Amino acid sequence: MSAGVSTASDLTRLTAAQTGAAIAAGEISAVETTRAHLERIAAVDARVHAFLHVDAEGALAAAAAVDARRAAGEQLGPLAGVPIAVKDVIATSGLPTTCGSRILEGWVPPYDATVVRRLREAGVVVLGKTNMDEFAMGSSTEHSAYGPTHNPWDLDRIPGGSGGGSAASVAAFEAPLAIGTDTGGSIRQPAAVTGTVGVKPTYGGVSRYGLVALASSLDQAGPCARTVLDAALLHEIIAGHDPLDSTSIDSPTPPVVEAARAADVRGMRIGVVRQFAGEGYQPGVQQRFTEAVALFEDLGATVVEVDCPNFDYALPAYYLILPSECSSNLARFDGMRYGLRVGDDATHSAEEVMALTRAAGFGAEAKRRIILGTYALSSGYYDAYYGQAQKVRTLIVRDFDAAFAQVDVLVSPTTPTTAFPLGERVDDPMAMYLADLCTIPSNLAGNASMSVPCGLSPDDGLPVGLQMIAPPMADDRLYRVGGAVEAALRDRWGHLLIEEAPPL
Amino acid sequence: MTVTTDRLPSYDEAVAAFDPVIGLEVHVELGTASKMFCGCSTTFGAPPNSQVCPTCLGLPGSLPVLNGAAVESTVRVGLALNATIVPWCRFARKNYFYPDMPKNFQTSQYDEPICVDGWLDVELVTEDGARTVRVEIERVHMEEDTGKSLHVGGATGRIHGADHSLVDYNRAGIPLIEIVTRPVEGAGAQAPELARAYVTALREIMRGLGVSDVRMEQGSLRCDANVSLRPGPEAPLVTRSETKNVNSLRSVERAVRHEIRRQAGRLTAGERVVQETRHWHEDTGITTPGRSKEQAEDYRYFPEPDLVPVAPDRDWVERLRAELPETPDARRIRLLDEWSLSEFDLQSMVNAGAVDLVAQTVEAGAPVDAARKWWLGEIARVANERGVALDELPITPAQVAAVVALVEAGELNDTLARQVIEGVLAGEGEPAEVVAERGLAVLSDDTALLAAVDAALAEQPDVAEKIRSGKVAAAGAIVGAVMKATRGQADAARVRELVLSRCA
């Protein structure tokens, strides 16, 4: 094939689209591709720590099954035999699912999440489960009970969070694809700080069945990849109506692959959100963003500035809604039915065992949010906190509606800064929360959003993410715009940004 | 602190001094084939934890999907109770920790119930004849049942003192509806009877709709009774107690009666009535305190984000309304006419819970009088003995009709028929099988009867002499002896004829 495949390390450098095509054409086998990635994991993951669990046996068996199907003359799908890493918040039958928490240590789900079922049906090979902030609460993966993940660009820096493991696995060429989940930016912010592509599909576009809930009304699973087309191919496999998820949208998935291939922004109207700039934004990030906006005009799009005044209240509203739902969603972890159990020594009541288990099993951030949410929902406070936050949410939806009446896509930096050093914000929740300032409004409104790399920040040489936001069920616009940015920058640089990451 | 009943004022003293106001919350398990939010079976009595899945076990990542049949049943109940079916409603989460609740929250409707503002007219028998009281229904809402805890060891079967507890989640997620009345005023001293009559009427309606088997002893209909006492009918409503676990019709009446006496005792002694949950004890006939309102949980209700709002289609609701079965009231009026019964006769059938059973027996071919005679006579006696409702006995209207048919055909007399019913109730099979197995048949062979008559006359020569001398009344003794000798299988009228002809 044209990519000139010769060594195992070459196999890990291919895009998912290339790998899938080569397997379907019989140029390479799924087994050798899988083995190459397992070897890469063995070689680098001690330093990156993207994975919590690697299922070499299961992955090789799944790959062998794909090879057998091809040998039997079956026409394979575009990602059959392509390896993938799955965030540990997604239930995988027969594979541990810890959510980065002690409280679920040793739990092996008896069922597959719909996303995982669809992956398996498409012949995508699950390599293992990736590290994350406990129950997806955090922006650095430092809140994992199993130790942090390291950013492949600089091992002393955070890979973003909560899906730092998924983004890092893709950035470190341990997997060409990963599944992430995004409640307030947990796919996009890690993508931004690792120089990869991350997509939060429209809420309801991808089934949440089997995604261990943090905040049910905000959570959405989506693709992590190194290219926009790879993300689109994965998006197409995992998206679509699921009768097991009542909030799943029963209408056709937008044509994301077609849009990624078109990669054309001519005639599109692009809106720059005025609120996402100024204080707190790293100058290098601001500079790369400004250049990206200029690029849109070069590519034939119209750029206007739009005002979303209520976005200023998004973060506080989010930190009432999320903890409220989280306090309820995490109530089931009580040591009664599965996972950790503490104090079951015939001297404690069931209630005491529950309390001891939760005290020992949850980390500080999980406890902080459970307490916040319990308080916000308490009788006498509900209206002032949860009720007000829901009103803000409605106002944010209206801001988006007004903005999308003027433009097709909104853009902003994905996150105000590049990857910060490990340890810098772990004891400063407010500083940590600010990493999601630009990504949160999309979760509150349930629309679609993507981060693509737009260069390295001149002040620290680290990747900067460009965020695009499209109306609900207009996910294809993201791929059209993201694909165009990616292609233009690749033309400019001669390669993808990720190729500039230092070797591990 | 044990309150003994002998220190309480008498019921008459209590209702002379205070005006009781009651409120009833009735939970009904819907008889749908599957659970409220998953596809698991709802069959009663299956082996523990054999009817469970990730959703009703609350496994991480699982999601609820609303059972459409349960919504339909609830709407039909609402329509039958003259309620308004709202255009739009939601579920909420009721958060509290308990081992038999898999998610540690119950998915239940809260401030947005599906049916509101209904009523049910209830008949009370008074010295001056029947009196109708309209019970206003505030709401009918949907929720899911919890699992069941079994406390092992310890004397009481309660959690206190138990060695360990087992939980069966088969019941977790069974669809429940809760029917809540407004405060019912104006029943005066008849408040306990009204409570019972209301629950009886509700049961009839549920049965008529076919939405539940409403078996109180199996817990498919459960009643909580609120009671408060005020100085007089014009006084404002005051603090109430809520008595739980009232699980038979008789108990509903007794529990309300007891609470009236208990509260009157406190008020008379200058103490206050505490707003609290109380437990009913069937054996001792008293209530004891549960949690008081001061210790009550804050359930932190908020709208369930995993479900979408329910918006019943208006045309569908109207179709369901048009297809409602005849109401018990309308049927009562019809039967009164068709069966030429007095109000009193009908009321006694209603009170015995025999209307349906008699109607079905009549449909199966029995004359009204015969059907009434058996259900209100022998069968009612057995039900009373066993302390169960008529329809809880293992005998069907079809079987009773079969017995009646045998009597009409002259193959059984009443004595034998009673034995057949006894056999059916003892599980010996269908009436025909009991007849065959026990060898029950009227002796229609005069030769055999004559032999028995002669033997009886020979044994009591003095009686025989009296009859011969014209004292015909004395024949009774001989008839009795013959009936005894033939184990009731003879036709007494024929025996009498034979005795008289022998002594002529």
C-alpha cells in the first residue's frame, strides 16, 4: 500500500482509515495490527499510563475473528480490525470497569454498553480500558484512584481530563482510536492538550446505555482520534438510536463521514464567541486561535463575532447541575451489590457498611461533588440552586439559538491554556474547573462540539485546540469545518500536528 | 413505651369529643407482564433474584425505559376515578439509601403526576340506609417498587437483632401506582368504615379494569392511612399520623379506629399528636411509632434525567375513556334491576365482595338465588374461618356453577353439594372429580332406600308406632336416621315419602 507498511511501529503510525482499508484489502492483518499496538503499549505505557487494563487475549481473539471473516470472503467495514481504547467509564462485558475509582475495583460488568456492542459488531478491536478522573470528575486525570496519566508531549504535564487516558493513548500511538465521554469537556479538553481530535456528539446522538453516569443530562460518549476523518468513521459506528436509552434521538445520524471528506467551509458563516477571550486566556492560545479564525476567511468562510452573554453563568450553573445529578447517580455505590465493601465484619449495620464503603471508596473530588449536589438538592435550597441553574441552562440554550440564527458554526479556543504541569491545580478546584470554561456551554445545551489541533502555543510549544460548536443534530458541520482546518494546516505544515510530538 | 388499649378512651368517647379526618394513600402493583423500566418478568413467587437484569439491579451504566403498558393502565385508572389526565408529566428521583433499593433512589412521579383531581363515590351503610360520601382524589402517580429484605436470625423477623439480611430484587422495579386522596372530612364516627369502604371500592375498580390482581395479602394493594382529630367539623385541619403496613380491608378499618382512640387519648390528656409514621400491628391491633417528621429523610427530589417527559396523546386518552368497562356503580344499578334484588341484598353482596363472583357464576349458568346462596353461605363461612376474602379461596365461579347444576339435575342434594364444595376448597379437583372420588351421589334407588327405612323403623319401634298412630311429625326422626345411615346421600323428601308409606 501507499503508506509503505514495513515494521510494527509503522502500523501504529497509520490512521484508522488507512488501517481499516489495508485490512479490508488484505494488505495487513488485524492480528498484526493489534499485536503492533499491544507492543507499543508494552513499550510506552509504563511512562504514559493511559491504560488501566489491557486485554491482549481478547483483542487478539477479536482481531483473529476479523481476519477469519475476511478470509471467508466477507466484505469488511471501514474500521474492522482497527484497534480502539475504551474509557473505563463504559461497561464492557467480561472486562473490568472501574471508572477510575477504588469503589468499583474488581467489578466486571455482565453486559456491554451499546457503544461497545456496536464497536464489536463493526469488528473494531477493543485493546483495553483507559485511565480517567474518578467517575469522570476532573480535567487532568489526576483524580484517578490509579494514578495520573502523563501527556505524551511532556510527561510532566497533564493529558487533560477526565478522558486523559483515551486522549493520551491516541496521542502516544498506542491506539489509533479511543472512546471518550464528555460531560463538561472531557473529550475535547484532553484532545486540545494532546494535539488530537475529540468530538462531543449531540446529546442523544450516541447511546448512553452502559456509560456509567456522572451527570445524566450532560454525559455524552464520543470519538477520540488523530484525524477528523477517523473520528467521523468512529462516530458513524457508535451513533444512532438505541431503544435502551430513553434520551436517545430517534432520527438518522448526520452524514459525518461525507462531511469530513468534503472538508469545505466555502460560504459557511462562522461565529466567534465574544465571551471566550480575555483574562485567563494564555496569549499563545489566543494567538493560535486568532490565526485559525483568519484561516477560515482564507478558506472562503464568513467570520462574525457573536454575543452569548449568558455563557458567563455557564460554569456556576454547571457546578450545580452536575453535582446534583452526580450525588444521585453515585448513590448506588454502597458496597451492597458489587465493588468495594468495607466494614462487613458482623459488627456494623448495613447502613454503617454503606457509609464506611463510600468513605473509603470515593476520592476527594467525588466526595466534594456529592456533598455539593446533596446540598444543592436539599429541601429549602432546591429552588435557589438547582432551580436557578436550570433557568440559566435555558438562557444558554437561547443564546445558542440566537447565535445559530446568524451563523452555522461557533468557534472558540477549546481550553484557555495549554497542558499545565501535573500537580499544579490538583488542590485548587476552581482553577481546575476553569479548564472547562469554553466546553461546558455545549453540554448544558446538548449540542455538538469538536476540538481539532490548531498549532503549538508559541509560549510553551504545547498543542492548542480549536473548538467548533454546531446546533443539535448538525454534527456534520463540525466535520466539514474541522476537516477543512485540518487539511489547510496539514498543507501548511506538511504533516499532522501530532507528528511533532516528541518520541517517547 | 407501650400504649395499652385499656387506657385509651372508648371509640364512642373519642368520636364524641373529636371530628376525625382521614386521608388514604393506596399503592397498587400493576399486573403488567414486565417491570416499570425494564423487560424483566413480574410473576409473583419466583425464586429470589431470578427476575432481574442490569436495569432493575441498578448496575452501573444501566438506564430505564418506561413501560408503555404501565402508563396505559395508570391512565385507565385515572379515567375510572374521574381524574384529569395531564397533557405532560415527568418522573423524579426520590433519593434515600436502603439496601433493597438498587440505585439508592426510587424513580417515582412527584410534583408532576399523570392524573390529578379525581373522585370516587363511596357508599356507607347507616341506620337510615345507604349514604354516599364523595372521596376526592388528589393524584394518581406512577412509581417503581423496591426489592424485599429478609432479615435472618433474631426473634422478630425485623432488622433489629437479625444476624444478617438477604435481599430479593425480583420485586425491584415492579410498576406501582399510588392513589392519594385529599383529606376526607365529614365521615364523623363512620371514618373507619369509610376508609374500608373506599379501599374496597378502589379494589373493585382495579379488578374491573383488570389492571391488577389487588391481593392485599400478597402486597399488590397496600394502604397507608392518615388520621387526624380536630375539635369539630368546622375546625381547621391539624397534625396527622400516617399508619403504614395496613394490609387487609379489616385492618384498614381497625387501624383507623385505633388511631382515633389513640390520638383522642393524647389530646384528652393535654398531649400533642406528633406528625409521624406509625406501624400497624395486626396481632395486637395497635400502632407504634416509626420515624417522626423531625427525623424524616430529605428525599432531594429532582426530575429524572434518564427519562423523557410523558405526554399522553389526547386521542389515545379519549379512546381509553370510551373503552372503559362499566363502573361498579353502574353495574350495581343494572344488577339490582336484572336480579330483582333489594338494596339491602345487594349491599350485603357488595360488603362480602361477592358481586363479581355471583355475576360470573350466573354467567356460567347458575340461577341468581343459587349463586348467591352458595357464595354468601357456605363459601363465605369458610372464607371467614380462614380469614381471607371470598375471591382468595381456591374455588372459581365456574366450579360453583357446576355444583349448582348437579343439584338442579337432582344428582346432589344440598348436604352433598356442601361436601363437594368442601372437597374443591381442599384441592381435591373439579366438582365432578370430588363427586366421583368421594362417591357422592343421591341414592335414587328405592330398593336400597326402603331397606334403610325398614332398618331405621326396626331400630326405633316406638317411633314407628307413633307414626302409625298418626303422629306424622315423628317421621323426622326416622328420616334423620336414614340420612345418617346413607351419609347424606339420600333425597330427604323421598325418604319421608317412603317412611310414611311404610307406616300407612
